[in-house]
Amino acid sequence: MISDDRILEIEGLYTRFDSHVIHENINLSVYKGEVLALVGGSGSGKTTLLRQMLGLETPAQGSVKMFGYTRYDCDLDLLRSLRNRSGVLFQQGALFSALTVFDNIALPMRELHCLDEEMIRDMVMLKLDMVDVGVQHANKMPAELSGGMIKRVALARALALDPELLFLDEPTAGLDPALSESFVKLIQVLRKEFTLTIVMVTHDLDTLAAISTRIAVLADRHLVALGKLPDVIKIDHPFIKDFFLGERGQNALQNLLAGP
């Protein structure tokens, strides 16, 4: 069982590609109900770390536990059970281009092999409503959707099996400011309504400031900062100064302090 409401536990993690070291002794826990933002510069390994959390890549050393289990040591049944307890929104949405909106969302439901089509239909329509996508879009193909609509449909698919843990990879990338703000508000509402735990990779300071409860900063192969935003920005590190205390960072912080 998990102690202290830990949903994810990373211990002594090293990542190497040949002789190139990406991560060195990363230790990190994600707790139930929080929104942890992973930030770092290009090449810092934030996306690689996210993929290791998802079980899509294996570290050279160390462990990644989800719900108390090390994913790459699980049998197929347990791995499937763990996978059903989490959802992921990839950066570009990653919708299947040959499937309709309806079938994209229905796919993980059908893979359970225990739901009839009537129940699946009702559940898909419920998920569309959750992300504010009208049912008239259900039979459209991904190519017919705007960028903002693709993000919402992909989020509906990520939530298809009512996960406890949600991974977001650059959730507002490619969206204009208005759509980005709308999408962030949607995530905030869903998180509160369904008590979601969220791990998010982002470089967007407004998104980070708006919804993260803790921030993990990757730089120089290490986790150089971990904590709430006001504490992280006090740490004396070149990346933190550039990222958080530059002009864009100051604007995001001012917006956060100003409130709604």
C-alpha cells in the first residue's frame, strides 16, 4: 500500500543514452490531489521523465512506482489495471486520424471488453459534455477539428476510464492566449470535481502559475528545485532566474498575485 498518499514515487533514478547522462539520482514523490509541474530547459529530460512515469521508457537505474507498484516489474494484468487508473494528454493530442471523435474516446472503453455499446455511447457523450464539446462533433474526424477542439477531445479520451492520475504533456502548446486560458480553466474545474492528481510538463508560465501546487525543476541532470512557486523562485540557479524571473516570468507572477 502507499504511505502518505503517494501516487507516484521515483527513487534513485538515472537515465543514460550511451555515455550521455540525462538524469542523475532523481528522487521525487507525487501526492494525491496535487498538480505537479515539471519544468526544465531543452535537453533537461522532463519529457523523458514523464515517459518513464508512464512506463513507456525504462531508466538505467532506480525505480518508478505508481500506486505502490514498479510498472516494469508488473505482470500484464496488473500493468493493465495500473494503466486504467491513469490517463494521458499528449502534446499534439495524438488522436487517431482514421477514427471519429466518438471512436477515439470510445477506444479505451472498448478495450475493457466488458461494456456494451449502449453504455459506451452514454459514457462517450458524458465525456464530451465534461470537456464542453457538443455532441454534434461526435462523428467528425480529427482533421475537421480546430487545435483547441483537438485538445479537448484528447482530454476526454484521457478521462475515458475515470482515472485517478492524469498526465499532461504541454497541455496549452499551440493554443492562442484565449484558448489557453479557457483550457486551463477546464482543467481546474475537472481537477476539483474529480479530485484528480496531475503531473504536467509545461513551459507556459501562465499555465504553471495558474494550476500547479508544486513545481519540480530539472537542470544539470538533477532535480534542482522542488516546492511551491514562491519557494522555488528564491533558489539561486541560472535556469530558475532566467525562466521565472525574466520578463515573461514576472508577468505570470503578477497575474497570479492579482488573482481573478
